[in-house]
Amino acid sequence: MSKKKAKTEKILDVSIELLKSEGDFGISMRKVATLADMSLSNVQYYFKNKDALLIAMADRYFQQCLDEISSQSELAEQQDLKPLVHAFLAHGLEISDMCRIFREYWALSTRNEAIEDYLSKYYQTLAGILSDKLKHLAVDESSLGKAVSIFIPYVEGYSITAKSLPQDFEVMSAVLSDVIWKCLRREM
């Protein structure tokens, strides 16, 4: 790993830990510099300001999510849908720290236009990738749009609330698969 990449990763690691433990109000460029054992100007060399740092932190996680979705096989029939839904829901359960961070980003987006724009672009990209994965199962564009519009918010919310819900993961994975299938086939 190059020296520049190592410093960038160190800054991001420190920043993510701060976001997890103290929320976005706990992150300042000066605090990040101190915890990363760097000068403020050095941190600002890599990240111009707090918004640039927050976006870079989000990129680390969101790009991983998009890559995982993109790597999923093409869906050809109804049976292919359940493993996709299962993988999405399982991913949300496995990354509780990232869910905590993601909640911070949602909160930030209500008061920070740069983060709001970033999240909007992320969800548009996610919707496009998911649409590509599901289009072979959909009877038309409208049914595809409905399926994607149910799928994404459910998975996002499930990652936060799953441990408190009365039905277990396997049951909800099957339910969501059925709902998405019905949307794709215009049965809803």
C-alpha cells in the first residue's frame, strides 16, 4: 500500500470510529488530525473539509454495497429472487456498526445539502443496479419500478429494525421475496 493510500485509510478509519462513537458533531478536522497523529494541514491535504471527509467515508461503505449487488448473478426466474432478497437482508444484519453510521448519514442529510445530494445519487445508482437485476422478471417498467421502490426502503429499514421485529429473518426474507415477485408480475 502506498504511503498516500495508507494515510488516507488511517484518516478514514479514525473518522469512522468518531462517527460511530460521537456522531457527526463529534467529528472535526482538528480532532481527526489529533487522533490520526497528523497535522491539521496534512488531513486537509487529503480531505479539503468535513463534507469531503464525510463523503469519502460514505464512499468506502456504499461502494462496497454497490459492488456486492453488481456481482449478483442475473435473475431469470422466481426462484432466483429469494437468494437475492436473502443476501440483501442478511447483509443488513451483519453490519450493525455500518447501520449505526448509516443512521448518522440519514440524520446528516436533513441538515447538510452535500450529504443529501450524495445519498440521493447513491439511491439512484442502487435503484438502477437493482432494476438491471430484476428487469428480466418484470412484466413492464411500471411493475419493475414498484418492485424496486418496495425493495430498497424495506431492506434499509430492516437493517435497523430487524432485531426488534416479531418475525425472524427467514420468514421475512420469504415474505419480501413474495411481495417483490407479485409487484414484478403485476399481481399487486
